[in-house]
Amino acid sequence: MLLAIILILIPLIAAGLCFVSGKKIAPIVGLFGTMLSFFYFLYMLTVYNVRHELMYNTFFNWIPEIKGIFHVGIDGYSIIPLLLTQLVMLFSLLYALNSNSNKPASYFGLLLLTQAFLNGFFIAQNPITFYLFFELALIPIYFLVLNWGGAERKKAVFKFFIYTIFGSLLLLAAIIYIHSAIGANQLLSWKEFYFQKFPMHVQLYLLVAFFIAFGIKSPLFPLHTWQANLYSNSDKPTVIILAALMSKMGVFGLLRFVYPVMPAINVYQPTIITICIIGILYGALMAWRQTDMNKLLAYSSLSHIGLIAASIFVMNVQSIEGAMFQMFIHGLCVTGLFVVVGILESKSNSSNINDTSGLARIEPRFASYFFIITLASIGLPLTAGFIGEFYMLYGLSIDNILYSLFAGISVILGAVYMFRFYQSVMFGKLKNESLQSSSAINLNTEYILAIIALLVIIFGFFPGMWIDFAAFSFLEYSEYLPN
Amino acid sequence: MNSTIILNLMLWPSLIGFIINGIFGSRMSKNLVGLIACAGPLTSFVATVIAFFSFRDTSTIVDLYTWFQFTKNIYVGFTFNIDNLSMLMMFIVSGVGTLIHIYSIGYMHEDKGFWRFMAYLNLFLFSMIILVLANNLPLLFAGWEGVGLCSFLLIGFWFSNDEYNAAAKKAFVMNRIGDLGFILAVFLIAKTYDTLDFKLLTQKFLESGLNTPVNIWITILLFVGVTGKSAQLPLFTWLPDAMAGPTPVSALIHAATMVTAGVYLVARMFAIFDMTPFTQQIIVYIGLATAFIAATIALKQNDIKKVLAYSTVSQLGYMVVALGCGAYITAIFHVMTHAFFKALLFLSAGSVIHGLGGEQNIANMGGLKSKMKWTHLVFLIGTLAIVGFPPLAGFFSKDEILAVAFSKNIPVFIGLGLCSVFTAWYMFRLYFSTFQGEYRGDHHKWDHAHESPMIMLFPLFVLAILSIIGGFFGMPEVISEHHAIDSFLKPSIFSKNVFHVSHTFDYMLWTLTVLVLALVMYLTYKRYTAKSKSAYDAQSEGIGKVLSNKYWLDEIYELIIIKPLRILSDWFNRVFERVGIDDVIQSPGFVLQRAAKGLGILQSGSISYYILSMIIGFIIFFLMFIKK
Amino acid sequence: MNIDYIFYLLTALTIICATMVVVSKHPIRSVLFLVATFFCISAHYILLNAQFLALVNIVVYAGAIMVLFLFVIMFLNLNKEVERNKSILYWLGAIVSAGCIFLMLVSSVGKVALTNGNIEKENYTLGLVENIGMSLYTDYLFPMEICSVLFLVAMIGVVLLSRKENKFTTNTVSNV
Amino acid sequence: MYKPDIIQYISLNHYLILGAALFAIGLIGVMVRKNIIIVFMCIELMLNAVNLILAATSTFYSDSGGQVMVFFTMAVAAAEVSVGLAIIVMMYKNIHSLNIDLFNRLKG
């Protein structure tokens, strides 16, 4: 039986089991649950027909009074984020195995709950289901950060929560408006949503609402100020989810919601893309001067996500393919980088990049994984990072070559800050002798890093099929684009 | 033989070597590592030889698999093109590459990271081979960035030293600036011509043949890429710093192969450059300026490798001038001869450094010819080749460039001529102060100075022979009817540009060359064989000061680009993020908080007040109802 | 003696006692005057033929509640404590505002124009115990039962509040 | 059937005015007194004023609802007084005073 909703149910049930099981069993149950959903998804993929518009549907009348229909299913856009979710959750849980946290039962339960809601989010097939999971996913993350993490976590998560709730409110208002404007029709799937034509001024309001809602989630400049503090104050498995998956929720939401407002985007395109590009460069410049590894990665993430968002706004086949692919690769890279940061922090008890140096001499394997992931994140050809950036920058250049010029500066700055990070941590003299004592990576983390390094290289050499998933969906939905 | 098999043999062996050495190298013996590392380029070289005999004068396209389908019409595959141009480059890359691999076994033998070094060299060779063989722009770009990455790894090979790391990062970042130009050019090409395949592109360029703004932008952006990779003004300052890497790296990457990638690219895309005279003008002047500035800086450098580095930059300037004039084959010819003699010079300089236990300052050398006979000999050959002493390799290629410049643009010719004089001056200065005269340095080192082992000398001999005979492939028509390189490359680079100079000019030029060389040789001999070190002191005033400070180019870049960015970024970090964004976004919150504080005053905590206000409210309501 | 004289006398007494509650300085006296007021009100109830209410008023208010007050005052030993008077301005303000309320109520009494009773279905025995009991246990059964729950809750609340080691109360008062 | 004389001689308005007067007196007490127990007692007084009006209306309209309402009010008042006094005792234990001006924790 192949149904998309099972992708929600597996982690959900596993989460329930985790909550009630004991200290020792909970991690095993959790790992088993996420593996099960991973393999289930892989099995689904093997049967998936990319040319088929929607597969594995489930829908029922959820709130009949407001014509709210619950509808989940898998289309071309869902594939890549889903694969990313399963992979990253697996890595996150694997990593969580060695961080000896207190209350593991609720910890793993919450992680799996996040996975369930994220899966639901990515397979939601109409606005109201989408909104349901958009909100639900926030809850377990809130508790994860609130209970496990750094010293200032309460403040950081409060800020995050307020920001996100504000954005969600706007999104809710927009969805309610859309529902009421559509009148008697039911929003069964995205297509019926894309079919709607709104007047220009309404489109502008909707665009602002979407931009703020998803811009906060992503985050995009200038709505990002919650990000750095939250990343540096959360536990590593949580921050992996935040950076690799929650940030994708924002851009994925943009991708889902921009179709009906495309005319407005086309009119205001220079402004929107300029905001995105400012964000790209701003993030890169901020990342350059950070000394805290987490914050550095947070700002680099801001920069990368800005590029993805910009290419979603220009909305042509290359930019969308690139954006989808880059979502995946950025998710993988940022997972790897945060695992690296976690290892470095546990070695030197500090997240300052100046407190660690010269590790490459004693940890050559670790150094090479880290290096490959770094290369992928700066977009070197023959790693997967290049493919996404190439597509996206080309997509931008179709509208205006200047967009790609300025967005491309981030490629240079990316090399600057990532190599600054890498060199100051791995190269130089071995300052602190205590670093030498314990081995940096244990088997779990080595698996994670090795798989990620291998994946980014494989996807760098053979990106073809994965790019096609997005392309087919794009072509299918693009008939709703104006002109 | 099947073209696919040959191509695979050309392409993959180095990668396999990299993987084996990279994964198992630390556990294998050094000899085995060296053997595996050398086997890669050697196989490629042999395969190239086979290809040379099988596919000469044809353009054989081998499509391995689809990398990605970029747009509906643009297919980007792992597609390779074996034609004469790529074969010639393959000869240079794999041939010189093999020699330098062999040399490295001797040079790096004592280093703890020997396996790592050989692995990186292999990876570099793999990238370079991709670059050379690629049949479309993205694949070429993959090699293009790949060599940049290996350059980064190898410059920063001794990564405990932070200065070396900085140099490595500088090289990579400056290359990336160029790469941005390159990739934008790729986008423009894809948008305008709807293909990224070299063969189709050349066709389309030749068909359209228009000097449109788009074409000008494409060529300019491509050239930006070239300035990064081939170390032209304004992006050349990374190359001298790149000498931080081990000497074989300088020889292979920063002299013979990688830095000539830009020249190769322009030669590949000759058709579009041919139709944009405006860009060609820019290219000529940038090449000339680079040649001139680098040559003058080299006059005052005391580090043996730095002199050679600036000399490389200067020679690249020559090639770029040739490209700007439309003489693509001449440029490639110079690439070839330059690869021979510059690799030779670097390797023999490495031999000197090796023999002196790491000493690089020529002020502390002198009289080494008695200690290192063979090195001295090959260095002399290299010097004579680079200064253009007939009939060595440099003579013919340089002469051709000068002739091309003369036929196109007399002022440029004069400028290049001047550069040649400078070249002669700094090369002879280098030679005399290293090998002739008396030793000026630490006597402890003198006692230990020794000739290098055979494994290092062998590549030197081969390169020396090539430096002597390399020029004969491209003899001018005065001497021979048959210009081998020209006729070999014509099928690939069928540019219609013709350069004609009178035979009288050739004879005059040669005479002048020999005379000037003799004069320079005499003057430098006088000046730099003395025992005193005063000739090497950095001058504190006049032009000498400007030159020994390299025109303060690094400082200027620091001041006008890096520092403002750093200040901006710091300002963002400290002020803007908090005040400009956070506070602005949260200002509604602040307003609410303030309002709540203000309203809080009403909440006095005294029951009487509450009741009083309640009563006032009652009365107000009552009066409102009374009115009705 | 006409019944309206009784009413006016009783009313005057009620007002005087109520005023004394407010003005007397000693808490015990206040309590006692309040008890007197309640007696007066009970007398009013009897005049209105609401015997049950009159009895309950005496038992509950004048008996139970006021005893509770007295008990607390004595328990806290407050009979010596003499409250410092507030200024005359305070009194003035309070009287004026209360007077306003009074005027408001009185003027609204004039406006509403109530009729003097529902003549058609005159039933003057509903204040008797029997009738009140009937309506309490038929029409108002549910509120009645809820009342008992309320008492239970109040009892638990009181017990909880007056526990010796009551940290909760201490904290709420000092930390709010 | 017995008919109370009062209905013949006294109008409902009298009772309403008496209730209003008692209410106003209670209000004055709440406002001016500082002793929290007295304030509490004044509140009881106000409650009784309302009770009186309810009972009077009930009689004048021959509707038992008003009297039942009074009954419930008394029940609630009893509960309220018990809890309120408990709270007062607790507060007295904490700050050793019954001055209402000291209970101003709600001050904004």
C-alpha cells in the first residue's frame, strides 16, 4: 500500500512510542521509525512515475463548514524536499545518539514529531493542509529548543516564536481571504489555487503577506535577526533541523504560493530581487566577520537561501530546477557543517573559530570530509553545489544579467568566508594540545559526514534525474503562469 | 583504436591515482605512492601519443554521459573533444606533468605529507585534462575551477604556516573573481547562442560574425576570467604569492599549465574574439601592461622563485598580447615553449633550493656552478631560452609575438621590445647572482650544498632538450617554409587573421636581439658577480623603491577593496544588524511596550481610584442615555 | 398604627445603622451596626411577606457571616487598632460620587415608571417556606445543586488557604 | 388570601430608593475606609441593598424568581465571605496590617 499519508503516520506513531518508552529504548525506537520512513519513501520513489502529476493521494473533508479539505499527495516538487527530510532526520537522530541529553524519550519523540509534520508539510496538496502543517511543525521545534540547548535559548526561541507566529498570522489571513474570495469552489489541490486570478492590488497584498510569512521562516533579509542567536543556542540535532529543513519550508512555501501572484511579482520584480540580492550579499558579508561558527553558518545560510528565494521569484524552468536542487544540497551541506561544528565544539569546548586550529594534521579523514562539504557549499564544479548555483544564476540572468552579477558576488564571498572558517580551524599550528587527546569523530558522525561527502560528489557528477523531478512539476504548473 | 577507450585512458588515470593515493597513501610506502602517482600522467601521455597517430587533424567528439540537460537545446554532457589543439595541450600537460611528477618524487621525498602531495598533483592533472579536453563550456569550467582548487591545496600544502594559507586563499579568491566573469559570459552565450558546445559555438560565431554589444560583453567577461586564471592585470597579484607552495607546484601549476588555461580558452573561443575588435584592443593593452609591470617588478626581486613568478606573469602578458592581436596559434606556440623553459627554470631553481636546504634569497647565493654542475647547465639553457637567444625555444616564439605585434600595432611592439630587454636583464641577473661570482651566504649551507639526485635531474635534462629544440616546431618563414605548429593547429583554430612582416624586419630584429642580449649580459655580469650584497638591497627612493614594493599593488587593493568591505562588514555586524534591522522590525513591539507602560500608570492599585473611575464611567454612560 | 409608618421608621433605622457602619471608628462597632442593619432588612422582608428570606437573612447574614467577621476581627486582635482617618476631602469626594450614583439610580427609578404590581395573578404566599422550597427543588434544582458544589469548593479553598505551610499564598502575595 | 398591607400603602419606588440609599452608603464605605474588613463589610451592605430590591420586586410582581435569587445571592455571599476572610487572614499574616492602601501589588 503506497500512500503519502503513511509518511506522516510512521514518524507520528514512532514519536508516540518514543514518548512512552524508556530511556534506553527511545533512541532505538526513534531511529527505527525514521529509518522505516526513509526506506518507505525510497520504495515509493522506485514506483514513482515522474510524468504522473500527483501520486499517492489521500483526501477527505476535514472541516466541511469552511470547505476545508485535507489533501496530501506527492508531486514533482515534493520529491526532493521529502528525500532531504528523510535523510536529514536520519542524520539528526544519528547525531543525537551520541549527545548524551537528558530526557531522551521526549527528545527523540519531539524529533520524530518534527519529522512527521515536516513530511506532512512537504506533501500537503492544498493551502489549508499546507497551513496546518506549517504551524504544526513549529510546535516540536519550540520545545526542542526550549528544553535542550545553550544558555540564552529561552530568549532566542521566544524571538523565533514571535517572529514566526507573526508571519503565520499573515499567511492565515491570506489563506482565509483566498478561501472567501474563491467562494463556492473547493480548494482541492494546488491547481485550483493557481487557477485563481486576483486583481492587481489584491495580488500585491497577498505577495507582501507571503513574502513576510515565508521570509521569516526562511529567513530572508531583513527578517532574519532571530536566526543567528537561535542557531548558536540550540542543540546540534535541533539546529540541523532548523537550518536544513525549517529554512527550506520557507522557500518551499514561496514556491507553492507565488503562482497566483506572479503578475504582481513581475511588476515589482526589480524591487523584490534587489531585496533578495541585498540579503545574499549582506549574509555573506556578515558571515565573513563572524567568529562564532554557528553564527557564521547561520549567515552563510541566509546568503544561500536568499539566492534560492531570488531564483524562485524569477520563476523560469532553470531557476526553479536550480532552486529545488540547491535546497537539497544546501540542506545536506549545512547538516554536514553543523555536525562538523558539533564535533569541533565538543573538542575545544568553544564555538569560536580562533580556539581551534591545526586539526588537519591529526584528523586527516575528518579534514577531508569537512573539506568536501565546504567545497560543495561554495559551489565548486563536480560537487553538487555547483549545479544548483549554475542553474539559479542562469535563471536570474534570463531576466537580467545584472542580477546574476550581484548574486554571483556571493560566490566569491562564499569562498572567502568558508575558507576562512576552514583554514582557521583545520590549518595552522596545533595550538591547543588538549585537542590531540581525544579522537574527534566517532563512528556515527563519521557515517554522517562520509555519506554527505559521497552524496555531494555523486550528485555533482550525476545530477540529471534529480533536476528532472522539479522540471516536470514546473512544466505542469507553469501553464498557470501569466503569459 | 576506439576513441572512447583512448579518451578514458587520457582522462581517468590521474583521478584513479588520486583516489588510491588519497585513501591508502598514508599507509603505503613512498616508492609505491610515487609510482602510482607517476603512472597516471604517463598513461595519459601515452594515450595522447596514440591519439595523435589515430585522430590527427580530425575533431573526435566523445560523449561519455549526460551531465545535465541545461535547457531544451543546451545539452551539457561529459563530452570531450580530441582535436589538434587539445592534443597539443595534452602533450604539454601530460608530458610536463609526468616530468614534474617524477621530479617531485625526489624533491618531496623527505616530506611527511608526500602521499598527500602526490595525490593533489594527480587531482590537479585530472582537472587540467578535463579543462583541456572539455567540449563544452560548463565542463571546461569544471576543470577551470578544479585546477584553481588544486592550486589552493598545493599552495597551502604546508598548512601549518598561516602565511602560506593566506596566499592559497588569495589565489583561490582572485581566481573566483575571474570565474564569476567566466560564468556570466557562459550565461550570456547560452542566452544568445543557445548552445554551449564549442563546435556549434564556433560555427554560430562564424555565421553571425557581428560586432554586437552582447558579443563585446561576452568577450570582455570571458577575458575577466582569463585575467584571473592567467594572472593578468588587475588580478595577477596572487601568482607571486603562490610561490609559497613547493617548487614543483610552481613549475607545474603556476608556470607550465594552469596559468596558460586562459590562453587556451581564448584560443578555443577564437571565433568570437575575432569579431570584437574593441575587446581585442583591451586585451592587447592589458597584456602589454601586465608584461611591462611584471617585468619591471622582477628587476628588483631577490627571491629566486619570485623573480621567476614575475617572469611568468610577464610572459603570460606576451601571450595575451598575441591573443589580442588575433594570433592565437602564436600564443599557443609560446604557451608550449614557455611551458618547457619555465618548468625547466622552476625545477632547476627548485634544485638549487633543495641543494641549499631551503635558501631562496639570491643575495645569499653565488658561485654555485662549482657545486651544482648539471643544475647550472640546465639553468643556463633555460635562461637563454627565455631571453630569446637564438636558436633556443624562446627565440622563435617570442620573435613571432614581436612580429605579430609589429604588424598590428607599432607602439605595442616597442613596449614588448622593452619588456624583452627587462626580461634579459632580470634573467641574467638571476643567473649570475646564483651561479657565477662568489658565494655570499652562510658558509654552513655552502658546505652542505650538493647536486640533486638523479631522479630530479632526469626531468631537467628532458626539459632542457625540449627548451633547445622546442622552437623548431615554429620556425618563421624566413628560415623554413613549414611552420609545424601553425599547420598542426590550423584545423582547430581556423582564424583568418594573417600577419605579414618583411624579411628585412626579421633580420633586423634578430640582429638587434643578439646585440642587446650581449650588452645586457655584459652589464649584468659586471654588476651581479660582485661579492658585495649591496646590489640586492631594497632601494629607499626613486623608481627602485616603487619596483621593490611592487607598485604597492597589494596595498592598493587592500585599501580600496578589502578594507572598505571589512569596515562595512564590521559596521553591519556591530551596528546595522542591531539598530538598523532588529530595532526597526521590532519597533511596533517597542511602541506597544511603551504604551503599556504609560497605561500602567492608571493602574494605581488603590481601590478608591478604581471605584471613582468606575463611577465616572457610569455617569458618562448614564448621561449618554439620558440625552436620548 | 398604619403600616406605612412602620415602613418609614424601619427605613430610617436602616439608613442610620448603615451610616453608622461606615462612620464608626471601631471595627467591632461597625460589625454590630451591620448586624443591626441586617435585622432591619429582615424586618423589611417580613413586611414584604417574605418570611423565609427574613429567617435566612438572620441566620446566614446576621448569624453566620457576621460572626465570622467578628471572629476574624478578634482573632487578629484588631479591636484596639484605630484607623487613621482619611482627610475630609476624601470623604467629600466619596460622598459626592456616591451621591451621584444615588441620584442616577433615583432618577432612573422615576424614568422607568413601574406599575404597582401584577394584579391579575396575585399570589402573596410565595414568600412562605413551603412555596420557596417548592420552586427551589423543582424549577431551580440545578442551580441549587451547583450551590452545594460552590460551597464544597469554597470549603476546600478556605482549607487550602489557611494551611500552615502554605508556600503558595506566601509567594503570590510577595512576588506578584 | 392574605395580602400584605404594605402593597397598598407603599409603592415599589420606595423600596427602590431605599435600596439605592443603602447601596450609596455602602459605596461610600468602600471608598473611604481603610480597614479591609470594614471595606468587606460595606460590600456586604451593598449586596444586601440589592437583595432588598430583589425581594421587594418579587413581592410586588408576585414572582418567586426574585426571592429565589436572593437565596442564591446569600449562598454565594456566604461562600465569598468565607474565602475572602481566609484570604484576609493570610494577607494579615504576611504584612501584619489590614490597611487597604498597602495591598497595591496590582499597581502598574
